[in-house]
Amino acid sequence: MTKDRKLIIAGNWKMNKTVAEAVDLVTQLKRDLANVKEVDLVVCPPYTALSDVSRVILDSNLRLGAQNMSEQNNGAYTGEISALMLREFSVRYVILGHSERRQYQEESNELIARKALAAHGASLKPIVCIGETLDEREGNRTEQVLETQLKGSLAGLSAHQMEETVLAYEPVWAIGTGKTASTEQAQSAHAFIRGVVAALFDDAVARRVRIQYGGSVKPNNARELMSQPDVDGALVGGASLEARSFGEIVTNSI
């Protein structure tokens, strides 16, 4: 499969894996995916495993991502982790605005925008998540929700920073539910997102921005999803916790 934009497949491990389990998983991935050059591969373990995972993948084609970060660089912010702290572990990517954080931590678009700017300030590439709930989709508000999230979460970014930002479309109703957007639904949402980026920046920026799909991505649906013209990869949840399933998603996407 050939696209102008290189596919990017990231595993969001969420609050799973001890350090030992994390090391075991990336050791397997490093071996199994060693020859993959067509896809940017990212693993996003919990904070506690970043250091050990970083050492394992140092000389591999795997890149390290974090699951969140503070918008602040330092200071009296108990429990927070800054972009500069992540850089110490050779973190390259950071997930921002995941629907679980929007829901449980009540993160706003404005906060996510500040985090994205802080990430770029430390040369990290944000993976900015957006997506509608089932009620919003059934109420025909998907495009309105996505446009609002994009405008708010990307506010203040320069064109160059936007090109270095990954977007992840994750319909909330498909995360961890086993439900997956149809290829038509996924492509339609991705095309709409690219159109909003073009309106916010310009067509050239929109053509370069990579947009991942997330929401119960599995080995058996990866090929069809990745074949859509505006789908540039996947943000994988549960299936990224096992080397075989994540590896099959990658190989089925090429």
C-alpha cells in the first residue's frame, strides 16, 4: 500500500503492564517488527516503564511515546510530569486529549492546546485525540463536535507545528467496546478532519498531517481501515497489549 503520508501506528497501553511486563512486550516487538520500515511504530507505556522501555528500544525502529503530560514545564504541580522530564527518557511522542482524560479528568480543548504548545516547545510530537460520543453521533452532531475540538485543541499552533502534530480520530463509542466505525464512517470523518485543518491552516498543511484511526482496531479490520485514502495509521488500545496482535495490525496495514 502506497501513500504520500507514512503510516503511523501507536500502541496506547493505558494503565497496564508492570515494568517487567513492559520490557517483555517491547523485547518481542523489537524482534518481530525489526524489518518494518514502511510504518512509524510507537509504543506508549505507563510513566513507570518509560525508562526501562527506552533502553530496550534504543537501537530499534520503535519510538517511545507517553500517554499524557502537563502544560507546565516545572513548579508546584504535584503528580504532574513535564515535557522536559519525558525528554530525559528519549520520548518522541505524547498522547494528548484522549477521550478518557476528557471524560474522567474533564480536560478541555483549551488545556489540550496549551499542552500541545508545551510539547512542541520540547520537540515532542503530540498525538491529539478527538472524537464524538454515541449520543453526539446519533444526534447528527459528529462534524460539529469534531470541528469544535479541532479549533480549540489546535489553537495557537503554527503551520510547521501542525505538520508535526498527529491527529487521532477516536469515536468514543468505539473505544474498548468492540464496535468499530465502518470504513465509510472512518474515511468520512478523516476527510472532514482534513478539511477543517485545511481551513484552519492551508491545503498544503492538511495534505501533510497524519490522521490515525482509533477505536477497537484489530488485526482483522486493520487492512481495510488503513486502505482508506485519509486514514494514515492507528492508535491501538487493547490489541497493543499483546505482541502478536499488535504485530499483525502492523503487518496487515502495509
